[in-house]
Amino acid sequence: MRLQDKTIFITGATSGIGLASLKKCIEQGAFVVFTARHATSVQEIQQRYPKQTLGLVHDSANISAQKTLIQTLQEQNINLDAVFLNAGNVSHAHLEEWDEQNFDLLINTNLKGPFFFIQAALPILNQGCSVILCGSTSIHIALEQSSVYAASKIALRSLVKTLSRELLSKNIRFNLLSPGPTFTPALDKIATTDVEKAQLKQQIKALVPIGRFAEASEIANALIYLASDESRFVVGTELLVDGGVANL
């Protein structure tokens, strides 16, 4: 039980990497506070794990809702031992296809939301809290159509360094967990047409030296390490779980 008696917070936890991480955390003895945008999905997970979870409907792109979320946790005397800011917008598009509205939505979800959540959550982060931001191996390569997405994720790479330094005195550490191509429902959101989706999936898969997409549970295994006391000497860095994409 690597997370016994720990309280873990996970955003975007009703599908893909977030759901796999929630399940792994429960298996390892944690109580999981989780969020997602859709009430039906939150209720379904809550009913499946009634004693081990607390589910809250929350849109990570809604900055004004961050303080309300934290107030809800404070009212229930919940403090956090680890945080996994997993919710993300994976939109990919050619340069000329981006407009300001879609640009802002992606940045609000992937960068602005996590930053202001951390700011709001400081009072409920326990000493030794591990904050894990979800990055991407895309920050290391020049994948077509990934310009805005990769930019949002490389900003998180900077945050784990600067915030780790800034909050050293509070014994709060930050690390980036960067998955490679992973088989999740989010894959169907990377492009608008079925033809573009199929082409982009093949292009992405061809980048992986191992020759396949990761399973969400493989990323969750790395999350358990970063959330546990096993990684307490790991701070301000990036853990790549990408099948060799960035390094081979």
C-alpha cells in the first residue's frame, strides 16, 4: 500500500489516464478527491467507489471556480498529500485553423487552470505534498499541428522548476509527468475529421520506437511513484513515459 492514508487530488479523473490513476491510487490505499466536467460521469465513479472517493463537478478551464472548489474542500477539512493536475485539452490543428477562442480554451485548461488551482490550493497542501503536472512528450518533438498544445505543455515544464524553487520552504515539490502517445478516448479529439484523425494517429504511432501506444495504466504506474514517499528526493524534474519518443 504505497499511498496508505494519503489523500490524492486528481482532475479529469473519469476517463483515460485520470481514471486509470484514480483506480491505481485506490488500489494503493489512498482516498481520492477527483473532478470532471460532467456530473453523470462524476456520479458514476462516486457510486463505484463510495468509501474511497469524493467526486466534484468542476471545469478546470473555469478560473473563477478554483477558489470555490478549494473552499468546498476546506469546509470538509480535506488536506492534500498529492495532486495530479491531469485534465487537459488535446486539440491539434494547423496554424491557419486556430482562432482566439479555441486558443484561449486550450491555454485556460492546460496552463492557466493548473496555475491558479495551485495558487488557490496552497492552504490545503500538506507538508511534503507532491504536485504532479501532466506534460507531454510533444514538448520534445516537432509534431505537425501540435503548436498550441505543445506550447501549453512546455510552459508546465517551466512551472515545475520555478514553483519547486519558490515553495522549497513549504516542502512542496513539483514534477512533470509526460506521457507519450497513449490509448485513451482523448485520441478522438486530436482532429476534426475522421480522415485527419486516422492520419494523425498513424503519424504519432510511427514516432514511438517501441511501436505502440501506451496503455493508460502504464502512465498511472508512474503517477503512483511520483505521488508516493518513494519519490520524495525527486523535485523540479520531468518523468518521461513515452516509449522512447524523446530520447531514441
